[in-house]
Amino acid sequence: MAKRVILGPKLDTAASTNLRDELLRAEGEDIVLDGAHVDMLGASCLEVLLGAVELWRRDGHSVTLENPSPQLVENLGRFGLSPDLIVEGAT
């Protein structure tokens, strides 16, 4: 069973360390990112998420993004990404 990680509403620079730590606690497991509550996604947390996707893929585990909020989808679009692309890994 995958570990569910509920993404907070404000994923800015201040939140990036906590996000990284929460993701690392799930290292070695498949994870489901729940994006229902995200109001804002900044570059620092996006970098953490993309790094986690790369690490999980390299280790043979899956990352799934569920319930992306409209704001999360919009913020990803500003970076040229989509919800599908974030879990596939952007290179």
C-alpha cells in the first residue's frame, strides 16, 4: 500500500524543508501525493517534488498525484508542467 502525503496549502520556500523531510520519511515506499489543498506552489517546493519523483523512479517506486487542486494545476502550468508530467518526471 502506498503512503499518502497530503500537500499543504502554501508550498513556498518556507515549506520546502518540511516537504522534503515528509517525503524522505516515505523513502522506500510508493507514495501518493494528495494535492487537493494546494493554493500555491513555488519553485522551491516544485524542485523538491521533482527531485523526489526522480529518486523514487530510480529506486523502482511509484509516485502518484491525486486530487490536484485547480490552483495546483494553474501553478504547474506557469512552470510549463502538468499534473501528469510532474509524476513522470520533467527532464
